[in-house]
Amino acid sequence: MMRGFKLSPAAISDIAAIWDYTAEHWSADQADRYTDDIRDACEALCSGLKVGRPVDVRPGYMKYAVGSHMLYFRQMDDWIVIVRILHQRMDVGTRL
């Protein structure tokens, strides 16, 4: 059975910022493709096609790489909560 995913308010803001940055520096088409890749990764985590790894700085949290970003999420019984979507260079400890 496939679980669903929910985005936290912070993750929604992260996706908007990622789209804006990518569109400004590359193109709107590239921004659409990149955010689609993020969505596809969320769905793959829900279906079990992809598996995250534990996060050292926050017990119970998992991470999964997508392009230059890392999805930080928690697995619940019926869904996955995407907590943050952070660039690989960001300090996770202060943002998670």
C-alpha cells in the first residue's frame, strides 16, 4: 500500500524559494523540472521505491538527496511528513 506525503509549512516555503532561485538563475522550465524531481522523490519515498537514511542531528528524521538538495522527513504510519528541503551547503543543525 502506498503512503502519501505531506509538506510542512517550512517545506512549502523551501520549494517556493528553490523554484524562484532556479528560475532566476537558469529558467522557469528548469525550475519546473527541478521541483517536479523533488515531488517525484517524495512519491518514490512513499511507495518504497527510494529509502532515506537516518539524520544525525535529529533523532527520528530521515534524509534523501535530490539534485543539490536534501529532503528531510519523518515516517508516520500512513504518510511521510517532508519537514524541510535544504540545499546541501546549508547548516542542517540550525534549520531542522
